[in-house]
Amino acid sequence: MSLPFARSERSLQTDDYRTALICALLVLPLFIAWLVWFFAADLPVQEVSQQLTVDDEDTLVANFTLADLPNLQAGDDAWLRLRLPGSEQLTLIPVTVSDIRQRRDESYDIYLDLSGDYIPVTSLPLAGGQAAVDVDKRSPFNYLMQLGSR
């Protein structure tokens, strides 16, 4: 059974595109914001240490096996990832890079200072702990292009 032509023409006249227009006006700014983030945001590339120790001067030393000298300077931020007693989750503690030294085996020792004086270095549970540093920052687009070139 087919509908008469007049009835289908009437339904076309009563249809409006308000819903589609409202959806487009909501989605368009979100899409533009995503594009700006995708091409312009700086997401950190982090390296995690292989070993974390305390030297004779109560300074934290994190050993990294990096291929190249990291793009770090004294004063840059880093983080300790430690499992504190009584906690099941890793705790992030902010630290500051104080020095970078290359070893003979092509690894790097990065010396870290606690950013705050709220925890003595000697009381930190370093067993199983790690240090994380930002070695580069890239946009998601650059990450994608790097993956495509491999």
C-alpha cells in the first residue's frame, strides 16, 4: 500500500531541521577544540628510571638507560613513583632535577632534590620506587607521524 502524494508532501512541509541544526552547532565547536588539541597540545614523553638510590650526600640518584642525552636541565621537574607504607597505590612526589651525569656504560645518573621539605630523603621507601622525567613534548599529531615513519 502506497501513500498518496498529498500526504507525503504534507509531511515534508512539516519536517524541520532544527534538531540537526542544534546538533551541528553543538558538535562543531567540540570538533574544532579537538583539532586544536590534536595539532597544538604538548603531551610529555616520559622516561622511567631503572634504579633509584640515595648517595652519600642524601641526594636521590635515578639511573636512566637513555639512548641520547635527555632534553633536561637543572631545575626541571621530575616525579618519584613510590609505594608508601600502608598505601596500595603509587604515590607521586614532585622533585627537581639538580644534575645530570653520563656514565661510562652510556646510561645517565640524574640527581634529584625533593621540591618540598616535608619528607626526609632517608625515610623514603626507595625499594621498588622509580623516578620519571619528561624527555620531550609532542602533539598527538607528531606522535602519530612518528609511529607512521617506523
